[in-house]
Amino acid sequence: MTATPEQITAAAKANIETLLTLANSAFSNVERLAALNLNTARSVLEDGVANTKALLAAKDVQEFVSLQTSLAQPLIEKAVAYNRSVYEIASQSQEELSKLFEGQVAELNKSLAAALDKAAKSAPAGSDVAVAAVKSAIAAANSAYDSVSKAAKQVAEIAEANVAAATNATVKAVTTTSKAASKKVA
């Protein structure tokens, strides 16, 4: 069960490729997040200036309150959109990492099975029970990994549905509050 230099070199190359893929994914996601933050900061600044000008141009208290109420809803909607975008970037990043990890686990299982088969061929007579026990343990570990992986995906789907529901509820609440405040002022 010794590895040949070619096998070691191939494993090293595969590990380097995995690390490069991981690094590229991380840089890409950081870049997307930075761009989102810069665009959001620019938008918030521009909106803040425009809103301040509009509020300063109000002729009376009633118009000021009405403007203030009408300006709140777009801010909330933009905040919700920003949070949704951050969540999408994070969940896509997590999905990429999961796929990479699943690929590594599959490759490791394949290598382990090949090594075990090779060892079984050169094992002394009577070691079939030990090899079968190891294969059984590997199968149980793979089954447990699959169960955990499926459960994690279900949790992620539930979390995503909850985020969407909370976002919709927030937007709806802000809209209702803004309309109610506008009616009180008018």
C-alpha cells in the first residue's frame, strides 16, 4: 500500500487545483460583495442628498411629514434589496464550497475504495472479515455524510424561504405604515 511518485504528484496537482478553485471562488465573491457595497454606498449618498434637498424645500410641517413618510419606504426597500443581495452572494458562495467539498469527498471515497481493494488482494488469507468490516464502516460513513448533507440542504432551503417571507413581510409592513402615516397627515 505504498504510493508511487506518480500518484503523489497527481494528488499534489489535484490539491493545488482544488486550492486554486477555492481561492478564485473566494476572490470572486469578495469582489461581488465589494462592488455591491460600493454601489450601495453611492446610492445611499445620492439618495440622502436628494432627500435632504426635498425636505429642506418643504413649505410647512404637513408637507415635511408627508415627504418624510414617502421617502422612508424607498429606503427600506433598498435596504431589503441590499440584504437580499448579500444573502444571495453568501448562499452562492456556500453552494460553490459545498460542491467542491462533495467532489473532494467523492474522490477520496474512490481512492480509498481502490486502495482497500488493492490491499485486499495482497492481504493474507482470512483477512476477508477485516476488509469487509472496513468496507462496511466506509459505507456507513458515506451514508451518514449523505444524510447530513441532505439535512443541511433542507435547512438552507428553509432558511431561504424564511428570509424571503421576512423580507416580504417587512416591505408590506413598511408600505402599510407609510400609507397610514400619509392618511394621518392629509
